[in-house]
Amino acid sequence: MCEECRPPAGTRLTFEAAFASMREGFRLRRPGWNGRDMWVRTAVPGERRGMREFLVLENAVGGVVPWMPSNGDLFANDWEVVK
């Protein structure tokens, strides 16, 4: 994880900037989501051939599921890095 790449605390990001931060290993969320302890991050599969990185959502109870951004997520400018 590139700590020098971490956006300053309190910075609101576009999806493009949020995605770049996820690729650097940071977890991100949007403040309007149902659940304060939910965030999105990249997942790197094991050594299985042909699999690439993908996005996952971690929920408040520790569950992890594949995640695809909605149109609202793509055009939002309120993404924030999770501490």
C-alpha cells in the first residue's frame, strides 16, 4: 500500500480517484451507504490462472461479496478513504 498515495483526511473523491486509491490497496466507502462499517476494496485472487483483480464489498458483519458499482456510484463525488 502506498501511504504517500493516501488522499488527505476528509477529502471527497470522484469514482475515478477512488478507484485509483483502491488499486493502491485502500478501502473506500460512500457516506450515504446503509451501514457505517461497509467499504469496497480490490481483491486479488490466489494463483488461479486467468483470474484478475475484482472489487468486493465488505459489510458490517464481516461478509465479503463481489461488487459492481451502480451508475450513482460511478458519477458520485463523495467517496472517502476508510481509516
